[in-house]
Amino acid sequence: MGDIHPLILTVTLNPALDLSTEVAQVSAGPKLRCAAPHLDPGGGGINISRAIAAMGGQSTALVALGGVMGVRLTSLLTEQGIQLSQLTAPGETRLSFSVTDQGSGAQYRFVMPGPVWSQIQVNAAQQAIALAMQAGGYVVYSGSQPPGFPDDFIAKLSSSLPHSARLIVDTSGGPLLAATNATHARLDVLRMDSEEAEAVAKTALTSRQDSADFAQKLALRGVANRVIIARGADGSVMATPDERWFCTAAKVPVVSKIGAGDSFVAGFVLAMSRGQSDVEALAQGVAAASAAVMTPATELCRASDVIDLLDQCSVTRC
């Protein structure tokens, strides 16, 4: 029998059926004749579960689904071997699509809103997440929130989880701002990219030192045990109240940046669930993010690429 690792539960409350295609040139007016579309199940938590599976790990994806799009998304997840725990959404699962201009290589992304949730439905979702989680496991809360969810839902969710559960958050906008203002949410990890971090900090974070200073400031305030800020092609910083590290990203050709952040979280939480150190988890996360930008459209990291790139992702104190 193989090693038994703590359960990883990914949470996607606002999933999407991702459609990607290409066209010779994006221009207004004429009909644009597109290449054959490619469909993927999308949403932060879903992508993290997909990337975990690609790296040989296991997780359960708790996903809010509804309507015809929800049925199609469920089918795709089943085909990919993702273990699914389903919540019933109060409306049709949204569609998002990306179009790549073959001439310039530019990528255009269009994201629809999700269905609106009532307060009763929000409360039911909170209870369902808590019931799905086991003590000692990892809850990965990633992606946008549907309309109707309060910005402080993450803090409310954390209070209902088993005390030993470890909550990892990667979100944006109002929910991210609320998370950075809360000091009682019991977050284990809070991750954001540089643009999101600068919006919260209300200042430019031009250097690694700037990012590390801000990340550690949040950690010292009790926002999370570990705060991670991704700096794109430069790499990522991670700070605790006592320590701070920087991991260099691998130098790779960039095909598509979609899914890099989700691949990072997948690599990071998978390493943590296997008992690896913070530093090892940071390196694996950065290697997974570097691997993800090498793949086209909505494809995530490939396990072989993550392994090959790991040696390039060196971690130093900063």
C-alpha cells in the first residue's frame, strides 16, 4: 500500500466551461472563421485539481454546478479522472472563452458572470464545504466568488472548518482585500500575484525586496501563516512572520500564461501534503508555474516538465 497523504479538497464556487480557439486575425466587423474549439473544465479549484492529477497526486474537487453547461463540465471532469463532490448551483454554469490571434500571438479572454446566490444558498455552501473536509487536510479556496457571496466569506468559512484543517486561499478583488484585512481567519497560505498585491498595498512593488516586505507585513499582522506573492517571470516570494524566501522562475518559452497561478498552487499544496518543507513546496510550485506557461491555451503543467525544471527553481533567503 502506498503512503496515505492528508486529503486535498479544492473548492470552486464559480466554475466555467472554458472554450479556446484561434483565428487568423482578431478584427471588428467581419465574421471571424475560428479553428476547431477546445473545451476544458475551468475555475481556480478545478484547475488546481487537474494540475495535481497531472503531477500524480489526488484531490477532491468540490464544485458548484448547474444547467446544461454544468452537465458538460461534469462529464469533462469525469473523463479526466477528477474525483468530484458536487454542489447544486442556483443557475447555469458560466461559459468563458479565449481566442488567440494567430498573427500576433495575442490572447483575448472573455469571462461571463456566474449565477446569483441567495444568503440561504451561501450558508448551505459554507456548511457543505465544512462537511466535505476532514481534520488535518488541506482546503484550497481558489478563483472568483459568484454574485451573492459576501467579500468576507473566506473568514466565515475558516471559522466553520475543523480546527486542524489548513486553508489555502488564492482569490482576487473584494474577497482578497477582505482576506488581507482579516486577522482571525486562520489562513495557512494566502497567495496573490504582483498586480493583486500592488492593488492591496496601494503602491508599486517593483523589487523582490518590496514584495517580500509587503508579504511579511501581512504575515506579521496575522493574515496568514505564509504569504506568497508571484512576480511573474521573475519568480515568487514567500514570507512568514520570521522568515522570507525567494524562488527563481525557470527560463522557458512562453506559450500561454493561463493556468500558471493554479499550477503553482497545485505544486505547492501537493508538496505540503507529502510532508515536504516550505522551501521544497515553494520550489515545486514555481516549477509547476514555469511548466504551465510552456503549454498552449488552457492546458496546465505537465509532470515531466515540472521535474525537468525543478533544478532551475532555486530558493534563497531574501
